[in-house]
Amino acid sequence: MSAILWFWHTIFGTLFGKDQGISWVLAVFFLVFTLRVLLLKPALSQIRAGRKMQKFAPQMQKIREKYKNDRQKMMQEMQKMQSEQGVNPLGGCLPALVQIPVFLSLFHVLRSFKPDEDSNFVFGKEGVTSFINADIFGAKLSNTITQSEQRLEEFGTSRPEMIAVGIPLMIIASVATFFTMRMSMKRQSDAAMANPQSAMMGKVMMYLAPIGALVSGWFLPMAVLFYWLANNVWTLGQQHFLTNKVDREEQRQKERDLEAKKEAPRPKPGQKPDRSGESATAVEGTVVEDPVSGASENGTRSGGGSGKQGGASGAGEKKSGSGAKAGSAGKSNGTPGGKPSGGSKSGAKSTGGSSGKKGPQQKGRSGKQSATQRSQKKRR
């Protein structure tokens, strides 16, 4: 942190003067901007991961309710779902986690600028003296509002001067924090806000974080307040930019999905669905009755079949053939002209297994026809 701060102070010190407060304030601001630019990609991944988490939040809630008594199983199922969805919760927390050591390191560097010190990490004696002499409207950058009057006098400042600069900084930082939290709440989905715990936690943080900025500002060095202000302002702008970017990505994805559905082949208006497979299956089981002989004919015209079907077909042909002869004789004796009728077609066309099943029925008919023939012979 001291190296990045030294780099930017060298640039702005050349423009405005090394001992000027504006040079150190801009160096702190661009220290924040440098770190946040390096974290842009993780921040974008954080927003995308948050959107994915919001989409399957109802499924996560079901897992919590299902395994509420088995916490180990609950964690396993949740991790399984997160891996299937390609979401890494730790990746979403990376930007916030990185800022913690950055803040602590900067706080330690700024606190180490003391009048009796000859160096401060990469800063030499000249750099330490430059920071000690720099001020913003009389407020020294390395001092806090709550320091004793004696300590403030050692740095060449006073409490009223510290308060005059510190309180406006705290208010601006607090307002920026509030709007950042408010924007984050608005971006959350209805499914996430339906959870009472999440909704309550979001509302609490929306007001607790700004209050924390107001309270902690009294105990932080003035340069750290500038860091906090720059960080919150950057976060507000970055959140607006990145969330709009993710919204555009999701909108483009929806448009691509819609175009893919439109380009998919659809049946023309009035076109009947193709049921050729169903028709072929239905024909195989159709039975046709001969209008002359009364014998049944299997509508199956397929030439293939198993050995059992072929055997049954042969038996059916013999039985249906005998029935057809009897029927023809009976009809020729009972009708004027004595014209014999044509035989049954079942023996010629039936090759499927159903013809074998029709054998008993055909046999019964042939039996009735032979009895009629005998009675006619007796009358003669």
C-alpha cells in the first residue's frame, strides 16, 4: 500500500507540490481507484454469481426445509446444487474480502507517519515530513478528531479544525454508503426478498452501515476518511455500471433464446401431424370380414414374421379354407341361379399371428354351413 501511495504522490506532488494536502488526498483517492480497477473482474463475477444464486433461491429454501434437522446433509445438497449451477459463493465474496487487508494496511501506513520517524516503509525522511506538513483547511491527514489537544498541537492543528473537515467527510461517506446499500436492495429479486431473514438483514445493513461510517469517523485518521469517501463513491458508480452491464447481458441472452425458438421448425397452419408410424401399427391388428363368405380376413400385409406367427397363419388358412367351401356350397343351393360365390381371401392374404386366432371362429361357421347342407339334401 505504501508503494502505491508513494507512486501517486510522486505524480500529483509534481503537479501541485509535494507538501500540499491536495497532492496527498489525490494520492489516497487514486490508491483506492487502482485497487478497485484490479478488482473489477472479481466484482463482475460477484454480481453474476449473485444473479445465479437468486434464480435458484427457491430450490435452496426447499433444501433447507427438507434437511433442517440434518445440517451436514443440508450443506452437502447445497454444495451439490451450487456446483451443478456453476456458482462459487466464495468467489462472490472476494472483492469484499480483499478490501479488508487493504484497509488495515493503509490504516497502519497512515498511522506510522510520525514527526519523530525517519522513514515509513518506502517513504524516506522527506516523504514523512511532507505528509506531516500537509493539511486540508488546517486539518492534518494523519490525526483523528478524538486525539488529545496536546497530540494535535504537536502536528500543528486543533480539534475545531479537525471537526470542520472531518464531519462533512463522514456525512458524505455515510450518504454514499446508504445509496450503495439501497441500490443493492433494489437489484435483488423478488425470490430473495421473499425470505424474511434476507429482507430483514438487508434493511438492517442499509441503515447500520451509514451509521457505522458516522461513528467510526471520529476515531480514524483524516486520510482514512478520504479513503472511505473515495471507496464508497467508487462503489456507488461501479455498482451502477456493472449491474447495468449484467442487465444488458441477460436481455441479450433472452433475445437470443427467443430468436432460437422462432427459428425452430413449426408445422404449417392446417397441417395434420404425421402419424404414419401409428397407422402402420394399427393396420397390423385390423380384421376384415369377407362380405360373401362371412369369413374374417386379417388386414396385415407384412411379409415378415416369426416362426410361431407363420405356423398359426398356416393353421388359420386351412380352417378358413374349409369354411369358405362350405359357405359357397350352401349359398349356391339356397339362391336362384345357383351361382357359387367366391372363396374367402383370408387364406391368401393373412400372414400375421392374428389369422391363427381366427381359426376357431371360422371353424364354427363352417360347421353351421355343413349342417344346412345336410338338411337340404334330406329335403331333396
